[in-house]
Amino acid sequence: MSVSKKVRIADLKANLSRHLREVKAGETITVMERETPVAVLTAYASSNSQGLEVRPPIASPAKIAKLRFPLKEPIKSFSSSDVLTELRGDK
């Protein structure tokens, strides 16, 4: 990995437009909070440049909406006070 430019948060906030121009030109910027890196700014790569392909869905949305997935067990309802009581061990 190449060495990136390091920028403190205050500098990034004060000079955001300049730093974004540098990123658009290919620079990678590491955002620092004191001496700790917290983020890396890199140019946005479109999905096509990463070799991804957008394909249409296999089934239509209407057909997917009709699908029903059975529950293995019925969902038992609880009140929040029952849950808190059980967690506190008051029973």
C-alpha cells in the first residue's frame, strides 16, 4: 500500500474542498484524530470499474411478494415488564 497524506480533522474541516480535489486527482488521505488514524479518503470507484455486473432479478417483485415462509415455531409475545422482571430475577 502506498504512503498516504495524513490530515488532522481540523485541517480537513477547514480545507475540505482542497482535500477533496486532491482525492479526486488520485491522492489517498488518512484522517487523523491526534495521532490515531480514523478514516481513509479515496476516490470513489464506480461498480463497473470493479468488475461488478448488475443483473435483473430472477423473479418479478409481484411473484416474490407472494412467497410465504412458514415459521418453525409460533412467536410468543412478551410484555416489556415481563422481560425486565425475568432479567432482574424478581420471579
